[in-house]
Amino acid sequence: MRATLIYGAGDVRIEDVPDPKLIEPTDAVVRVLRACICGSDLWPYGSRPATEQGDRIGHEFLGVVEETGSEVSGLTAGDVVVAPFVYADNTCEYCRAGLQTSCPHGGVWGSQGVDGGQGEAVRVPLAQGTLVKLPVGEDSALLPSLVTLADVFPTGHHCAVTAGVGPRTTVTVIGDGAVGLSAVLAAKRLGAERIILMGRHAGRTALGRDFGATDVVAERGAEGSARVRELTGGFGTHTVLECVGTPATVETAFEVVRDGGTVSRVGAPQYSEVPLGFPVFGRNITLTGGIAPVRAYIEELLPDVLDGVVQPGRVFDRTVGLDDVPDGYRAMADRQALKVLVRP
Amino acid sequence: MRATLIYGAGDVRIEDVPDPKLIEPTDAVVRVLRACICGSDLWPYGSRPATEQGDRIGHEFLGVVEETGSEVSGLTAGDVVVAPFVYADNTCEYCRAGLQTSCPHGGVWGSQGVDGGQGEAVRVPLAQGTLVKLPVGEDSALLPSLVTLADVFPTGHHCAVTAGVGPRTTVTVIGDGAVGLSAVLAAKRLGAERIILMGRHAGRTALGRDFGATDVVAERGAEGSARVRELTGGFGTHTVLECVGTPATVETAFEVVRDGGTVSRVGAPQYSEVPLGFPVFGRNITLTGGIAPVRAYIEELLPDVLDGVVQPGRVFDRTVGLDDVPDGYRAMADRQALKVLVRP
């Protein structure tokens, strides 16, 4: 079969690789119907050292079960399934607590002999715990929104949930990428009364307004923070959903959060320290969030996706075949595409 | 009257100062019955640059109202009252939200022309919002426990509350100082099922056991963290109450917290950055806490103190008169005293 490999910064290739086969009795083989390129794929795309040997890449996919191992129950060939971006047994103490990202038996796609999602098929370890069956056919028009359940929509949801967003909560979302827009959608779905989206790409913030943003702040840095303060009577918002992950956006987050409020982060940290000394301590700011345990949220979010109450698939503004995945990376890296859907 | 002033590191003096008088119509004058030396007083005692002019010091006190301004209602001469360590109007938006430490009209004792608590009397700004009347007489045996409502007990309570401690929560308390022991007491009062106290001063940890600690870990650093992990099946505890505030104790906090858990901090930060990069992000750890809005908790904690359900005053192991306050500082700095009660 063919799959995507990354060889270094800016060097993504489509190559022939061995067809996936069952190895463990807990495996399944899934033929990929839709995959995506994630904002976090752009970090290795921007900085991975060049190597002779490539790595499989891609961690968001939805597909059809082709084969299941002898210890997999509840899934049969022909089932349409979505895979969270971390596989997990879904039975251990962490999984039962809804923290599948900490499952000691789990892992991420594209590493340690596990296939990446941007290919024709994937061997899925711990298939019974990992895969969620979707009550749709292979040709469903909902596939784009359903594949967002692999990562981007539940990641936005995790950000909003850990921040404690609810009715009467004011929210600032930092970042108009696919995660930021998904966080807007999630905050709206949870009833937030006011959602200020910080982003300066007009096309994206327009979608943000459709998703529920009540205000858009295009300014960045101190100017942007001042604008959010102005919009909130000087206080800032109860919660800030930090969906970028740079030192500058984290600094902005603490500037726009209200005293006693919560900053939640889901942007993969491009920093190792956070300035949380006495000034933040004195304001009683909470920092929460982290890598989203997507598996914990899929069943909860699925009905609203199936009913069309939310349409998270609107974040896709480009669809490519497998051969054009390298173009998709370029388009996302150049900010010409918001998020790329892959149709192998 | 006489009051305590600090002139530099290790240099605390008792001096004659002008008697407090009403200045604003919202003021009251309170004669001090009991004051305390706080662990946080030891920071200036350890490092304040020497100056010609001293600063008033002390922020924990309980006393008798002597006089009230024309705009103070609900308080009359003779009332026994406790003052939180931050004064506040208790009517603004932040105060109504229970965050009196962010009151824009509030401030701290001993600065900007406001008296310190370690003296014979104090002019209390915003008296009606700040002071809480206590239904006891001047000679009540409960005064030591009641004066802890000014800071140390509600600070431990704030740590436990923001961490989300409740029944079924496992807790690690870092620090066997008065705040750490108060956090143990607060966690127990909130129903925590298991409380591991990290501290190595046997007399203090013995009081910690009386307050509700189920385990004591005397080891520090990596060894201490390993011991907590061992006690919790390798997981760590759901919550960690960080009651010291050094880089080393914050590091320990992240080592002993369970994935998905919460570190709450009330130890005044002796650091400006916290290592919260990808490893902590990947574990979904929340960092919360901050300077305790004591005023928000006094009414809630008061009944249990009056009924003797909790005896937070047991943290005092030395009582001094005003003249011996410098000795009290020395004893606390040398760790010969856990917490010093002042009886002017």
C-alpha cells in the first residue's frame, strides 16, 4: 500500500510500504477513508532533522474495519470507525478515569512500529479499546465532520471542558487555526455567553463567528490584550482557551484572563517554562488543559455531529488525494489552507 | 503605642509609634488581642535590605474594636473581630466573586501608611468590609484558633478547595510548616480519604497526624517522590497541596501528582517560572491556587472553630509578648518554633 513518510523539514513523501497485517490478537486492520493533516504535523514539517530513513506520519483517520484479531470483540469487517489520535486499551485505571492519553499500554500513531494515519490502511493496536464505531456508511456526507472526532474537535472540547466553560462564562480563544475554531465551537456548544476570538486571518475568523464567536480581536500582543480588556470592562474573561502553544500566546493568555480565572492550553507547548511567579500567584490564575484524551469524549460529541447540531468538518478548506499530501503540507505551512482533508 | 518594625534582614525592633486614629470615615481602630508571626514574614526577615527607616510588619491579628468611622455599620466598640491578611471593601465585583485579594480598593497591612498587625493597635481601612465579628469575649480560650482565621487556616483551606479536595481524593501535602499542617487539617475537614504529609520535622509531622495525615514521608527530593509513588501504587495522588513555594518543592509537586491531577500552591513563590512544557502538558496536570482570599472563607470555617471540630490554633507552639517579638522571629527562622503567637 501507499503511505506518507516524513524525511525531514519540508520533506514529506508518498511511498510504497508493506500492507498492514494483524500482529497481535488485539489488532485490527482499518482501510482509511479519510485522514487529515494536523497543525501539530507542521512542527516536524518545520524542524525535523533530515534522515536517510523516513518516519510514518498522520494521527487523524477514519476508515473501514477490514480484519480483526481473535481478541477483538464488538467490531467486524465493514464497520466504519474513527480512531482517536492516541491508541489505548480503554480498560486500565487511567482509561477508566477518562485519561486515555496516559494509558501505559497506549501510544501514538506513526511511531514504534505503528502505522501513521496518512496512508491507505493502518494496523490498529488495542483495536477494541481504541476504535469507535460510527453508525454511517462509507459514502456518508458526514465523514469530514466525523473525522474531526479523531483529534481537532475533541481537542477544542477538552480545552473548554478543563477551563470550566459553561453558561455565564466569558471566554477568550487564542488562535484562529483549526483547534482554535474548534474551541470556539465547543465553548458555544457548552453555552458560553461570550466568546472573543483572537485571530487575524479574516477567512478563519469569519468561520469562527459562524461557530459562535461574539467578538473578534485581530490585534496581537499588548495591543490585542488591551482590546480584550476593553471589551470586558477592564477585567478580562473568566477563561482563556490557548490554542497555539507559543511563549507569546501564553503571555497573552495571562494578560487577558480575569483574576481568579482559568487558562486552558491545548496548543502543543513550544516552550518549557511558564512565567507563573508572584504576579500570577497573586491573581489566583489556574493553568489547566493538556493533550486531549479524545477517546473519553467521542461518544459524548458524536450525537451532535450526527444530528448536524455542530459541523466541525467546516474547518476543512482543502481536500487532497494521497499523492497530493505533500502539497497539503505546503499549503498548511504557508497558511494557504486552514486544514487539509486527505481522501486516500 | 508600641509596634513591630523591620529595618533589614534579621533586624526587627519594637518601637513607640503614633497611636492609630480614624482617618477615613470607613476606618475602625482595633486594639490587638492576638497577632502572629507568619512564615511569609520570614522572607523579609531573611533578605530585606537594611534601611534607615523601618517598615511596620505583621498581617495576622484579632482584636477589639475601639472606635469606628461614621460610615462603618455593623461594628461597635467592644466587638471582638478578626482581620483577614488583606483588607478589602467586600462590595466590588471581585469581592462579590469571593476574590477579595483582587479588590482594587484593598491592600496589605504594613504598607502605604497602613499599620502592621504586630502592634498594640491597628487602624483598619474599609473596616466594614474587612473585619469579621466573632461571638466571643476578650478572654476566650479560643483566641489562638480564631486568630488563625486571619491567614494560615483559610490559606490551607484555599489550597485544598482550589485543588478540588473532597471524599475519594488522595492528597499529598508538601511542607510541615504551619500552612502545610493547616492544609492537612483542611483536607481532612473536606473528607479526603488519604493525606500524605511530606515533612521531616518529627514534632510537626506528629501534629500533622493529629490533624488527619494518614502517612508521613520524611524523605525529600527524588527519594521523597519515589516514596509517595510507592505508597500510591505508582500513580501519585490526585491532588498536591504545595505549601512551601521553592523551585524544589514545586518540582516535587509535579513528581508526586497523578496524571490528570491538580497541584495547588499557596506557598508564596520563591521562583518566577514553572517548568510546564510538554512533559506536564502530556500528563494533563493542572496548576491552581494562589494568594488566599481569606475573607471569603471566614464565615464558612468559623462554626467548626467555635465548636472545636477543628483546632487550627494547635500550630502555635510559642507565645510571646510584644517585647519578645524579635525573639519570636529568631525562633521561627531557626525552626525552633513552628508558629509564634503574639500577645501584646
